[in-house]
Amino acid sequence: MPTVHLLDYVAGNVRSLVNAINKVGYEVEWVRSPSDLQNAEKLILPGVGHFGHCLSQLSNGDYLEPLRQYITSGKPFMGICVGLQALFEGSEEDANVPGLGLIPVRMQKFNAKTKSVPHIGWNSATNTRVNLSRGQSFYGLNPNSKYYYVHSYAARYEPETLERDGWLVAVASYGEEKFIGAVARDNIFATQFHPEKSGQAGLRTIHAFLNGDKFHTLTPEDLARTEEKDGLTRRIIACLDVRTNDAGDLVVTKGDQYDVREKNGPDAGGQVRNLGKPVDMAKKYYEQGADEVTFLNITSFRNCPVADLPMLEILRRTSETVFVPLTIGGGIRDTVDTDGTHIPALDVATMYFKSGADKVSIGSEAVMAAEEFYEAGETLSGKTAIETISKAYGNQAVVVSVDPKRVYVSRPEDTGHHTIKTKYPNGVGQTFCWYQCTIKGGREPRDIDVCQLAKAAEAMGAGEILLNCIDKDGSNSGFDLELINHVKAAIAIPVIASSGAGLPKHFEEVFERTTTDAALGAGMFHRGEYTVGDVKNHLDSKGFLVRQFEPDV
């Protein structure tokens, strides 16, 4: 097969990019030293995380000047995410580190006062009117498609500024801000979004770049696209709880209030509920249109070397056929290997990223880290799993999974925790409650409330909160809307609503009555009662913007 060179400076999940390149018919050769750039005929610079880290790594490895020479030679070059940002003059993310300066614009942080930051999810990459007037688009971009973004900093789009310098530009809107989603000029093509995580739409752009298909003619339907289709879609996530069953096989399971053993039917008597194989189910949800897939490992593999954890193999196999973001939770902590070696949480996370994960989810360890944060007077230690991983891979790579439950009180003064006045009093008529965080899969309550934990997680560098609800888990009665609004009001980072979804209308309710950034479903999908597509079709019929699955072509 033809080849493309890939320059990896430890940029997070590059396995998915390799899989995407293989999918469209190319092999990868790695750039191991600056001199390798001289032999490259096509080059891709991926990027996840921090602008300063990326440019510093390239500088420390003596790549910057050979990279400039490669680009000016006229050979095809593609930058992805921070790989796009590197082309610019600089970034607010690290004002002391210059970019390559090919584009005289500086990256700026999104306005966190008006919306969640990071910007995470599926958004547009629409040719500007300058390009659309020609009836063309570049490198497979389609105004009717959605692409996966995850970033806090972006280049603001000033009408026709870059076009005057010969750049082709595709833009996206996030709230009131319009930013650059992709650029192209001569031999250069770069995307702020992740094509390897953008399903068939993203694979199409990679294929077009590698084949040199710079321009394509848009259809009348594409050109008739309305402005209402711009912007961030409502994100639907499929979650798979994975554990070993009694035969030792890894299965997808689901329980009520975290109890995953059968109580009725032929498998009654304590057998672990088996709903299917993780890799097969992940692919099924991808093909139904899931915007992300989350694996939550609820088994502790105590007698297994860390490098051989079964979840690593699940990620490797899943990332070969599932081209949307993958999150892995469970076991992301400092650990001791079977041979007695101490392995930091960062190294554990790195193994998952190299196996195909885009994000790691941290649960119980986040609660204990938050407790230490407050005990230290809200001072960061720099040593927690959240801090070390987000520093290395960016805050968008770290999700904190929270398992709270309601504790009712008669008056707010009866507790030192953040309370709400609820519309759903308990059996003795108490109308105030606070949400107590738990650890160990909901089995152990702690003296910290959900807002305290969310604020501490944000301060430590988490990029998202996965907001579960023990009271709602397995109920199929809908999300806890009061809990979601309670947490959203306390933090600026995105929140994923979880626990309680049983009907498509529950997703409508959570997007209509809260400002949640995403919503997660599990049991209703696993049992085959509804598909991800059913949920999206329902939301679309109610006027919500959703991404529709694009099949292979």
C-alpha cells in the first residue's frame, strides 16, 4: 500500500489516526528523527492537548526548522487539531511559545462566561462564502456533515482575512463565536477537528488529502444548506459497563443501583447479567450513530500485569472499526503491578491512549483527590491523577465520573453542604436535599457534595464531568434534571447527563430543561428497546440539532 509519514511527539491517541489511515488504504511510516522528514512524500502532524507542549516538544527534538523546510518544499502536509494551531503565529494558551507563523493570527480561548469550555462535540466545517461562490469545497469537506472537535482555544474567523492571503477556509460556530475549522493553501491542509474521530465524514477528508483530491464540486443540495444547521449538535453517548462474568469472559452488563446480577429468569441465582460482547456492541452503536462510546471497567484485574489488561485489547480492537471518540473508565490510578513495580496513574492512562482511548474517566480517585484539595485549603498538589494526566494530554482528555445520591434535610441550615429545594420531597415531607458523593461503585458515601467535587475537579484540570445519579440508575424514569442544573450552575466545563434514560423523550427533556452538554444512555440501548438512531430521530423531530450517521461509501 502507499505510505504517509506521521510525526508523533506523544500527542495522545494516535492509534485511531493510524487505523483511519489504514482504513482508507495507506500505511504509516513513523518519523523517528528530523532527518526522516527529508524522505517523507506526505506528512501528517497530529495533535492533542497543549499548544506550548506541542511546540516545545518539536523544538526540543530539533524538528521545527526541518518541518518548515518540508512545508515550503511543496510536499503535501496535513495538521490535525494542535497540528493546525502550530501553523499560526501563537496562542493564548502559552504566550511565550511561538508557532510556525505561517498564518499571522493568534489562537484565543473561547468565552467561558457564555458557554462550556472546552468546546467538545460535533460541529460544522463549512466553506466560507468566498469558496462557496465557486460551488466547490476542498479535501472532502461537506456543509451537511459534522466533525468532532475538542479544544479550548481557536482562531477567530475574520471575514475574508485569510482569503486575501490565498487560504481556503472552513468555519464553525460555537455560541456567539465563529472560528476556523479547517484551512488549505497550496500543499497545506489542516483541521481543527479530528477527522479520525469524525466517522465517515472524517475518513473522507483523510482519503481526499492522501489522494491529492483537493477540490470537489458541491451538489445543489449541499449548496442549499441552511445556516440553521451550523453549530454544535446534541451529543448522544452510548455507555458500556464491562466486567468479567462468572466464566471469566468480558461482557457488557447493566444493573439497578449498581447491582449487575440476575434476579429473574433462567440465569437467576446471582449470575452476572450478560448483554453482549464489548467490541461488537461498540461497533453496533457506532453504526447506529452514537457520537461517542464509553467503556466503564467495573472489574478489578488484580492478578493481571498492567500491560496486559483486558481493557487495552478491547480498545485496540474497537478503534479499528469505530471512528468516534472512545472513553475508558475504571482503574485509572496509581497502582502496583504484579511484580511489585509502582506505576503512576499517568503511565496507566498513557497505555490506554496508546491503545485507542481518547479520554480517561476517573471516579473514586477523584473524590479522594478532592477531599485532599479542600483539606489543603484548596491548594493543588500537582500529583493527582487528574493533574498529571491533564498536564500531559490536555484537560479534554480527562473526564471525572461522579456517583452522587440524595440526602434529604429539613432546612439548608441542617448541613454544611450545597442544597437545593426539590420538587420531589421524601416520604416524611422534607423538601431540601444535597447530593452526597460516593466511591467504590456507589457503595461507600463520603462527606463531600457534588458541587464541591465538580469545582475541585475543574480546578485540578478535568475537562468534563460525567454526572451519574445513584437514585436514578436503572429506573428508566428519566434523568435527574435538578441535579444536572445544580452542577451546571457551579462549573464552566461540560457536563454529561447520565443515569435514568429509558425513552427517547427523556433525552428531549434533558436537553430542553437543562443546559447539559451531552446525554448518555445504556440499558435502553443494550436491551434493544430503542436504538441510538431512534433517540436522534426523536430529537430531530423536536427541532434539536443532531448528527446523522453517514454510512461507508
